[in-house]
Amino acid sequence: MATSKKTRAKARKSPSSSRKRQCWLMKSEPDVYGIDTLEREGRTGWDGIRNYQARNFMRDDMRVGDEVLFYHSNAKPPGVAGLARVSKLGVVDHTQFDPDNKYFDPKSDPDDPRWVMVEVEFVERFKAEISLEWLKSQATLHEMLVVQRGQRLSIQPVQPRHYDLVVKAGRRASV
């Protein structure tokens, strides 16, 4: 995973002690790249993001050490399968330059890449997947973006208190 000087410069870094805890929900289809694959590989680049808002979250807001809810989308049922952590910033998404890749972007310039990604590392697989239905049933989680109508963004900020509630539920034997 290559990083350009320009891309690394764009990935602003701040001392972890001077910034609030940041948590995220990152969606992936389990048959494309699921928590089991991340557990086996240990880490991966979060490539193929072609939404500017999601890209901007990775480029501008994420920091090494940020906590991630790993969400299985387009699954039956969809839900949070485990935890990951942001381990590297400012990585150029190589898929934008590959004409044989479905995420190829002919307008992206190798000298000024349009698409960047982060690397995430495996932290934990939940004992029980936390379904979207369960998330929606919890009054304390009604502000989570993933439970709100029309929120399809593949990368979403999560309030630390919501992250903690989901983690607590995921570590229980069943929900």
C-alpha cells in the first residue's frame, strides 16, 4: 500500500492526548470482506470507497488508534460482527488506477490521488453478531446513524457512548 508525500501531508495528525476519543462504524459485505477474513489476515486497507463524504472521514477525521465497529452489510441479518482499529492513515487507494478493477477512476491522477484509504487491524470478533434490528430496538441508540432511515454511508462516526453499549452487547453470549 503506497502512500504519497502529498497524501500523507493531507492526513492531519494530532496528538492523541489532545483530542477526544473517536469511534466509527465501517460497513463491509461479509461475502466480499467479512470479520472472519480480517481476523485471518490481521489487517487490511479499506479500499474501494467512492463516496466523497466517506473518503473525507478517512482522510480528514480518522486517526491511528480510532476504534471501529465492523458492520456486516447486505447480510441476513445485517449487524455489527466485531471490532477493528485504525492502524494507518493516508494510504493511496490503489484500486483507482487499475482499469480492470470495479473501483477504477479514470479521472484520478497518480500525482494527486483522488481516493485515499486507511488501514484497519483486527481487534475482536463478537460472541454474537449485534443485528440492525436489535440496534434499532434500543432507545439509547436511536441517535446512531446506522439506525436512521436513509443512512447508507459505508463509514459513519459513532458516539463513544454508543460504541461502548454495542461493544458490551457484543461481548455477551447472546443478545
